[in-house]
Amino acid sequence: MTISETFRAHRSCTTCPYCGVGCGVSATVANRGAEDLVTVAGDTTHPANFGRLCVKGSALADTLGERGRLLRPRLHGRECDWDTAMDFMAGEFRRTIDEYGPHSVAFYLSGQLLTEDYYVANKLMKGFIGSGNVDTNSRLCMSSAVAAYKRAFGADAVPCCYEDLELADLVVLVGSNAAWTHPILFQRMQAAGTKLVVIDPRASATSAMADLHLAITPGSDAALFSGLLNYLIEQGELDQGFIDQYTQNFTAATRQARDWSLQQTAAACGIPVAQLREFFQLFAATEKTVSFYSQGINQSSSGTDKNNAIINCHLATGRIGKPGCGPFSITGQPNAMGGREVGGLANMLAAHMDFTTENVDRLSRFWRSNSVALKPGLKAVDLFRAVESGQIKAIWIMATNPAVSMPDADRVAAALQKCPLVVVSDCVADTDTARCADLLLPATTWGEKNGTVTNSERRISRQRAFLASPGETRHDWEIICDLATRLGYGEHFSYAHPAEIFREHAALSGFENRGNRAFDISALADISRREYDALRPRQWPINRENPDGSQRLFGDGRFYTQSGRAHFVPVQPSTPLQRRSDQFPLWLNSGRLRDQWHTMTRSGRARKLLDHSEMPEIQLNPADAADYGIEDGQLLELRSARGQMCGRAALTGAQKPGELFAPIHWSETLAQNSRVSALAEPVIDPHSGQPEFKQLPVSLRPLSVAGYATLLCREAAAGLMQQWLLEQQAHLVHWYRVPCEGGYRYELALRHALDGRALGDYLLAESQTRPHWQDLQLLTGQRWLAHTHQLELLVFAGSDWRTLPDRRALEEHLVQPLPAQPAQLLHNIAPGAQIVCSCMQVSRQQIEEAIDRGIDSVEHLGEILGCGTNCGSCKPEITSILYAATDSDWSRGENVA
Ligand SMILES: Nc1nc2c(c(=O)[nH]1)N[C@H]1C(S)=C(S)[C@@H](COP(=O)(O)OP(=O)(O)OC[C@H]3O[C@@H](n4cnc5c(=O)[nH]c(N)nc54)[C@H](O)[C@@H]3O)O[C@H]1N2
Ligand SMILES: Nc1nc2c(c(=O)[nH]1)N[C@H]1C(S)=C(S)[C@@H](COP(=O)(O)OP(=O)(O)OC[C@H]3O[C@@H](n4cnc5c(=O)[nH]c(N)nc54)[C@H](O)[C@@H]3O)O[C@H]1N2
Ligand code: SF4
Ligand SMILES: [Mo]
């Protein structure tokens, strides 16, 4: 990747900006003439990954560069300088606060900010503006896990560490597709040979590798774990000593669990009694068991209870605080945990302190402020409601894309459109949320930023800058401190370096902390800037007793509750609040794909990461497809009471009949009508405020399309193309685009056949040179080609998208020379193939052909084709292709896409 401006050539260790595994990355910037080349590799010394990277981490270098970056502030659509931008912002915030009070403004933050950014944002709003209105996208992600840990342990404290996944004899993955979402941890479990049980309504790449897969009824996990608790009680498989000495409320939990017999539980979960018993027996018999859970549990209207139902089983068996054991909530974002530490959630003040009078007083003294917020602020769903109702009049959104990721996303976008002041800080110029902004502030991003993040096992690592900040971008913490200064709080925000912020954060964690707050990194409160720069990854607590950090918590049986005992929480299992009906008879589940990150602003820049899946696909069972008269690859529309979404049908036995799955990644900037969150009711968990994303009732219908077209154009034509799409809305059924090197590929589905020549004339009208136009009528459709000395535009149109050729191969001609006779390009092109191994570019077809030839193991396929031999992220998928060839049981992962 070429970068225009860099520091001198060197290697530096940093942390991956994607998932909560928090892998160490070694980045090397080498000079090559006037250009610099960045390469990344796993940091062999980092204890999260010991040198390995998954496919997203391996492709990080491809995501760098200035293309699409926001490089200058923009006020009302026009570029301006920083002084103008910040003066405007401070003026508007000051005016709003003076007129309507501090609760009329809000910050909406992100688990992708660094701890230092997060700390100052929280300090400004809760400490000086005096409102609790700071919330974060972690509300959509971890808040139920936080609420449950607090109920059980009296603190938001993850007991386990990664090594426990290797020491365990059994890992129960609940609502987690770790093979795709926490790949390096999954690889560690696989390498250790840990037995795996997967609890997930659908078959996934993760369940394909499991010893046992319980494909439960969506939303029935609390019943499952209540049944497990009852089983453990009935079978006498308890650690009575632990219960008596270290816990309370066991009797109440027992009383509640009593209703959940094997039969009743199996019925609620929709699985055979024998299968359920197998799981219960395995759990009961395996002392070293880790429960590893994620969004299938958290994103629920009763997610907190589900978390506690799992924790109850660990308390009942004393499986906590010991090697190879524990209830392990796994964080999603790179710094979800850091946000929890500083008080990024509206219901926390800072450093694990809540809003008691004592804590407000403590913080007032520490921050030297007499305007510390006295009460919690609004949680994400309520916050955007308050934007809609006009109660919030100014909002600053940083490092998150709520117009895509919030439930009822259309309504959130509409609320932002009419809000008097929306400020968005992002590194990327065009996002769905940026489109709603009055003021856009250009932030630095990974590779340019400097600070710390905390991963899922409480490990604090450094993100280090190895590139200079491009254009006029600034660090998030600097922008926040600039606003603070303009609002008159300068003396409290006069940091010159993130190390100074970190020291204050560390000091606060120890401030009057007499062992009653879990988060304590006071041993780092005095580190020098050199020591900060050299900081080795360490797990908190890091204090006088544990200066090198702490692998596990609660090994001594002491918890942070008032009594010091862990709490059993009696749980009444409930079903999803969103209900299916005649009008919306299907369950829509949503989640992540292997190679993309969230709204794709970063991962979508690496072309090879789009090979695995380049468009929004809706997975459904072939039986449903037959009922609705849908063919594989056909365009579909999903509707809910809230909104609609389009995507292409992907028929797969991985989905049960009546249950669909859609990816969360596509936004309006990349595709028309493809945001799954637009379908979600903003229904939330009463304890945490986390939305119910995983069970959305929808209807389904196939869309009729008269013509398909593929268009390949240079970057310069992309603006006009977007305008054309807007103008042609009435004629378009759907479109999506693939950013590729040198330009874009658009894929269109139309109500009428496309006049490619007319579209071409429109797009090329402004081109400097006069391209040579060729119309090439072929049997399978129409083709138009425009070229000068390079490829300018290529259009294919046809009535069946499957007959369109492999346009991936053609993209290369946007950057490579054309053949002597450019029309040759359009002959004999193979149809498109799905790439399974992104690193080594091996397609599904190649793998299937090799299996047909008798190659029967992942290793052997790797030797022959190279697939799976680099980062290994595709191995579960290769396994499921192998299964599909030999085994037709859907729950083993047949046709897992
Ligand atoms: N590739 C990739 N990795 C990522 C991310 C990404 O964008 N891309 N994002 C990161 C973030 S922020 C997060 S939060 C994590 C999320 O990581 P995961 O939680 O592993 O990911 P999801 O795909 O959201 O959902 C996990 C599984 O929950 C299942 N599920 C749905 N309903 C239920 C249910 O009722 N019960 C049970 N038991 N399971 C259910 C889904 O079928 C799905 O397979 O991933 C992180 N890692
Ligand atoms: N239906 C459904 N909806 C979901 C989920 C689901 O499973 N199903 N999952 C939910 C979960 S768990 C999550 S975590 C959210 C994620 O959803 P979002 O947080 O909305 O998604 P991202 O694309 O990660 O948004 C991050 C933004 O920050 C920008 N950015 C990157 N680095 C920086 C930086 O250093 N500074 C600044 N200022 N900006 C930066 C990126 O360009 C991008 O625009 O989605 C939630 N929504
Ligand atoms: S598992 Fe992959 S995405 Fe997650 S931190 Fe490691 S390299 Fe990054
Ligand atoms: Mo997340």
C-alpha cells in the first residue's frame, strides 16, 4: 500500500483495530523510492495471538491510504478550517447548554475509540458539562454482559483469560460464531483440542467444528441454562462447599430452576431430549468448562437474564476463578472493555463508579469540578428517541455509524436529519451517518493513532502510530480537548500527549479505591512517557498487589458485592418481545461475515476481503425457498413493521425452515436498501437497554427483475454514477457496488432492460479525453466498452445475472494495460466463482473439484491448493464443504456459506 507521508522506515508493534481478541500486530513501513510500503504480520510476542493474524488482520495494510478519507473539516457540506469548525461547534454547544441546560446535549461514542479518547470525552460531558448523556455503541453489544456481571459479582469484571480456553476440557460456545468473529481465539481452542459444544439456532462455520451442536429455538437460551441448573441440582453435581462459602441466593435460584425438567427444557428449546441430556451430562462431568458467549445471548430483550442463567451454572459448580473454568463474555470491539473502564456507558460515571452521592463527590474532588453529573444519562435507544423528540438538540457522534447499526435505523437517520446540530467525527468522508451531519470532523485512525485498548481478557495493549496523520486529520482526544477548551474548561484538558491522559485514568482507578472497585490500574499512574511507549500488554487489575497484572479474578472467592459473595440471580426465561404473526411469519437473525468489519468503512477498502461475499445475501432454507417460489440468487425483499431490506437469496441447509439470516455489513453508501437494522424494532432489555437484534419477525417476497447490469467505471465517474442511481430510483430494484483498485464495480437490478450506451454517454460526458466506444452484441446479452489508452467503462447487461461473466477478473484492467484489441476482454470469460480462501485466492469450485478427485482432509486440500495455509480463517468453511460432500445433516454445517 502506498502512503504519501510517513515517518522514517521502521517496524512498530501495535494492536489490531478489529475484534476484541486484541491481537498484536507488527507493522513495517519501508521506503521504496518516493513511496512507502506498509506490511503487517502478527506480533509473535503478543500473548493474545503469538504471531497469528486472521484474514481481516492480515489484510490491514490494504485498508490504508487516503482514498475515501475525510481530510478537512466540513461545515454544512463545505470544507473549512479547524478554527471555523471548532468555533462553530463550541458556539452551538454553549448556546444550547445555556438555553436548554446540560441534558439537551449528548455524545454517542464507540468501542473503537482508544481509552484516552474515551476518557476525555466522558470527563468533558459527565465531569464538566454536567450531563450523563454519554452512551456508546457498546450498548448494542456488551451492555447485557456488563449488567449481568454486576448483578452476579458486584462489578463489571471478566473472570477468565484466554489461556483458560486452552486449559479447558470443554468450551460451550453460546450465541457465538467465533470461527468468524473471534478467529484467533477459535484457532487457539482448536489447536488445544478442546471439546466444543455450540449453541446456535443455525449451523455456522463454528458449529461445523463442534462435537455437539444444539440448534435451539431462537431466544430459548435462558430456558436451556435454567434446565442445566436444575439438572445439576437433581444429579447432585454441585460444588456445595463453594455455594455455601462464597455465594448467596442459591435457594431462590433453585426454586426458579425447579420447573425446568429435561422434557420441559427440550420442548422450550426445540431439540430432542437425548441431545439435551448429552450436553447436560457433558457439562456436569467436565470440571474444566468455559462458557464463551456473545451476541446470540446479549442482543436480546432478556439478555441480562440469559447471561445470569449461564453464570448461575458456573457458581453452582464452583467453576470460576480457576484455570480452565469460567463464564467468559467475549467482547466484540477492540476497545469495548476500555469504554467500560472509563464510563462510556450512560449509567456509569467513570472508573467503574456509578452515580451514588459518594462517587459523585469523589469524582468532583478528583476532577476538581463542581458540575459532575448527578444522574445517569440516556441509553442509546432512548438517546436517539430524545434526538427525535427534540429533547436533545446537539449530538456529537464519534467512531460509530448509528444510521446503519441502531435498531429502527431509518428512524434514527430521520431523527438526525432534523436535529439542530449533528457533529460526526470519522476518518471516512462518506458514511450513512456522515450524510446526516451538519459538521464533519476528520479524525485520524488506526496506524496514525496512539493510545491504549483493552481486550476481552482485560489486557491493556498499546496501539502505536506508525504513519503520519494525513491531510488535516486530528486525533479524537485532541478534538475533544479543543472543544473543552473553547467551552472554558481548558485547564482541565491541557494534555500534550495521550500518556498524560492515561496516567490520570490510572490514577483515578486507584483513587480512594480500597479494594472495592475491580478496575484498578493504579500501578501505572506514574509511568513515564517512555514507559508508556514501551508498555507491555498486561491484564488488569494492575496495582500494588499485582504490579504485573492479573490473569484471573475471583480465585480467592471474594466478590465485589456488599457481602463479598457472588449472587445467584433467579431467572424467569422469557421469549423474544418481538413476535411473529401472520403478517410477519419468519424469524430474521443477523450477524457477521468472516471477512467484513461492521459497516465496511475499513474492511471494504481491502478488495480481497470482498471476495468471500461481495453483496448482501439472505440465507434461507431450501424448503422456505420452495414455499415462496424463490430460486438461489434471486433478489428478495424482507419487510418488518419498521422497514425493509433487499438481498440475494442464498439457499442453505444451515438455516432451519422459518428462520433467515442476513449480514449486518451493508450500508446505503454501498448498496440500496440493505441495512438489516432498519427492520429491527427498538425493543430493549430492561436491565441493560440492549436491543433485541437477533429475533426480528419479517415477511419475505421475491422481487421481479427485468434486467441485470454490471458496470465497471473509474473513480472519476463514481460521483456521476451515484447521481444517476438517485435519478433512476424508480427504475432500479436494487444496486450494490464493489470498491476496487482504480474505481468501482456496480451491480444493478432493473425494472427495465438497461440502455448501456445511454448510461455510458452520461457518465463519460465530462471525461477529458474522448473515449473510443464499442457496442458488442453477444448471444448472452449486451456489452459496451469504452476505452482510451486505458479502460474507461465497461457495461454488461442481460436478463439473468448468472450469465454475466466473471467481472472480478475484468476489474484488474482499471489499473493494468488493456490488450491490443480491448474487445478481446469480453470473450471467453469464465463465470464468477466464490472465493473461500481470501489469502490464497482459492475458490469453492476448486475445493469441490479437489474433493471430487478424492482429497478428503483440510490439510491435504491445503497441500494441493494452498487454501487455509496462511491465516487459517477459512478452515472451518473448508471443513463444512468437506462435510457437505459426504454428509447431508444440516446441523453439521452443510452448505455453510
Ligand atoms: N468478522 C467479523 N468479526 C467480528 C465483527 C465483525 O464485524 N466481523 N464484529 C465484532 C463485534 S463488535 C462483535 S459484538 C462480535 C460478535 O460476535 P458473535 O456474537 O460471534 O457474532 P454474530 O454474528 O453477531 O452472532 C453470533 C451468533 O449468534 C447466533 N444467534 C442468533 N440468535 C441466537 C439465539 O437465540 N441463541 C443463540 N444461542 N445464538 C443465537 C447467530 O446465529 C450467530 O451465529 O464480533 C466481533 N468480531
Ligand atoms: N441488526 C444488527 N445490528 C447490529 C448488530 C447486529 O448483530 N445485528 N450488532 C451491533 C454491534 S455488536 C455493534 S458493535 C455495532 C457496530 O456498528 P457501528 O459502530 O455503527 O459500525 P462501524 O462500522 O464499526 O462504525 C465505526 C465508524 O467509525 C469510523 N472510525 C474508524 N476508526 C475511527 C477513529 O479512530 N476515529 C473516528 N472518529 N472514527 C473512526 C469508521 O469509519 C466508521 O464509520 O452494530 C450493532 N448493530
Ligand atoms: S482475531 Fe483477527 S480481527 Fe480479531 S484482533 Fe485478531 S487479527 Fe484482528
Ligand atoms: Mo459489537
